[in-house]
Amino acid sequence: MQIKLQLILLNFLALMLGALIGYYFNQALLGFLVAGTLVNFWYLYNVANIAGVIERSNLSLTEDSIWSHLTKIVKKQSKLVGVDGTQSKASRSVGRKLLKEIEKSIDMTMDGFCLLDKNNSLIWYNQAASDWLMLSEDDLQTPINHFIDTPAFWNFLKVDDYQNRLEVKAPNDKDIFLSCQLVPFGKSERWIIFRDVSQPVRLAKVRNDFTANASHELRSPLTVISGYIEVMNEDVSIDDEWKKPINEINRQTIRMQSILSDLLLLSQLEAETDKMDDQIIDLQAIVLTTKKDIMSRKNPPERFEVNFSHSGLISGDEFRLQSVINNLIENAARYSDTGDCICVNWMIDNEGGHLSVIDNGVGIEAKHIDRITERFYRVDKGRSRKAGGTGLGLSIVKNALQNHNATLEIRSELGNGSEFICHFPKERIVA
């Protein structure tokens, strides 16, 4: 209808223009001839544009006219969108059957599916989601966070990170752990998919409990051994030939104590994910304190730069954030030589805050980067032990950042140093 009105208006304007030209030159036929010529030129111009589009689309115009091709294209499109009579009914019927089959298949899966609108309100759910979240028909159009009301879940919904996953407890059974993932759908809707991960979570808890208990039990005998070694180091009656093995025992004892301390810290971070002590933390103050400690040691780096382009205040757990900064800077110092430089930068943009620790040390090969945050994973085992690392520092960093809904990005090239970047969500930034 709109197209017909446009054509009527165009022809009316052409007639008016022809009448004006005829009146001005006192030649009515000349006026209408000029107006008709202009209208034809307008039609030809648009037809030429359409022909160009078809030609660029690799459609042949040798057998049929441009109008024939346009007719075919319009008919084909009308069938696709369901405008063409009988075909439209058939298409709608097939669409309804396909939708029912899809719903039936999703209902049979062991995962829970919930379809959310742009406001995170519930549009549709399957049986598994209904069982875990205790949903009913009356819950449609209810915000999904009404059923899982935790700060972590709120932040999870706000951040459009479709690679991120969150573990939550099922409302109907606190012993069931669900892994959540968001998947985009349509223009503004999203799927949230729930998967039962109770068994791996329980196994991880058993492992963490064992690690924590074993580490705690081993600390006492190591403390006794360390005490005796210290006494032997101060005993002048011991022959010099025993000094070297005693010093080596002392060094290994200190290393074991460091490993046990890191294991206990890592177990604590993994076990107490919901026991965050959120407060306003000044990252710059922590960095400067760590810098002072590093530069006061024997053979410190040549330069240590701290650049904060914005305020370093964020909302977080001080103990965990100190662990992140201390471990990253310790790593930079450990794998750098005396003449190297360490640089710590902080910046804020629309996505959040970004803390980077840069060194120009030995660097890391690309094949190791994906695994370097695993427990006890070492790029160079000999150098790591010699430098005094426990192999747990980056695991601690990763877990502490996850507690803050933050991520760790690693950029490195062998022989050209490394950059470790902590990306904090904007919800954590204190203006």
C-alpha cells in the first residue's frame, strides 16, 4: 500500500511540474513531455540499480528480462516469509511441528534450559530447569535472579561474557551444584543453561580437604626439623664438611614450608569462594608496599615503575588481592635478571579496571601459556626450583581473581619478557 501511494504521489508531482512548465512556456504538450521524460529517467535509474545488485549477486540476466527476475525473487521471498497463500500455511505448520520437536528434545536432555528476555525475565524453561529451580507456569515473566538470589549470580547476568561459567547451588537441594552458562539467542534474548556438576565439585572438595589436612599435618614436623637445622647451623663444633649438606637441608626445608603455605592458601581460596570480605581496597598502596620489599632485597631489578593513570580503589577482599599482586610481582622479579625492569600499570576503561605486571625477563613459549596456571606446572623445572618458586603462585592468582569475577590474561614471548593482566569488572571499580 505504501509503495502504491509513493507511485501516485510521484506521478502527481510530475503532472504538476508539467503543468507549470507548459504554463510558463505557453506550451502544455512540451511541459507534459518534459515531465514524462523525467519520470522515465527516474524509473530507468532505479531499474539499473536493481540490475547492478543482481549482477553482483551472480544472477544471470541473459534468458529473462529484469522484470522476470524481480518477479521470481519476490515470489521466492514471499514463500520464505510465509505470504504466499497455501505455501504460507504449510510453512507455518512445518514451523509449529519443528518447534514442538525442539521443545521435546530439550525436555529430554539432562541439562536445564531457561530462555530469558532482555530484562532477564523467564520466557520458557524445560523440565530439568523446572525441577532444579522449582519453576511453574506462574513463574513466567519473573526475573531469573528471583530463584537464585546471590551477588555472584547477579554479576554473572550483568556481564555479557558467554565463555564464563558460574557454579551455584540448586534452590531445591543445596547438595546439588549447577554450572551456569549464558548463550545469546535472537536479538535480545539469552539462554541460560544449567548443568549438574555435583560429582566433580564433591571430588574437588575431597581433594582440597585432603590437601589442606595433609599440609596442616606436615607443617608441625617441618617446624621441628627447621628448628634442629637452625641449631646445627649455629653449632660451631660441627665439622665444616657437614656445613654444606646442612645448608642444603635447611634450604629444602624452607622450600617445603613455602609449598605447604601456598597449598593451604590455595585450598582456602577454593573452599571459601562465598566468604569474601568485600571492602574498599587501594591497589596502588599494595603495589608500593610490594615494590619496597622487592627493591630492598639482594640483587633487585634495576628499575621498578608504578603507573596508575586512575584511582586504584576497587571493591574486593584485601587478603585475596594482596595474594594476586604479591605473586605476580614475585614472579616478575624471580624470572628477571638484575639489570631488568618491572613495570606495574593500572588503567580504567568502559569494560572495567586493568592491572598489568610487565617484565623483560626470559619470557614464556606459546605452548605453555594455556597451562601455566595449573598447579605445579613448570615451564623450566630447573630454573623454577633454583629461583625458589613453588609452582602454585599463578594458581593462587587465578583463583583469587575468580573470587572477584575477574580474569587473568597472559601475554609473553620467549626471550622478550611477559605481561600478566588482571581484568576486573566495572562493578568492582570505585569511582
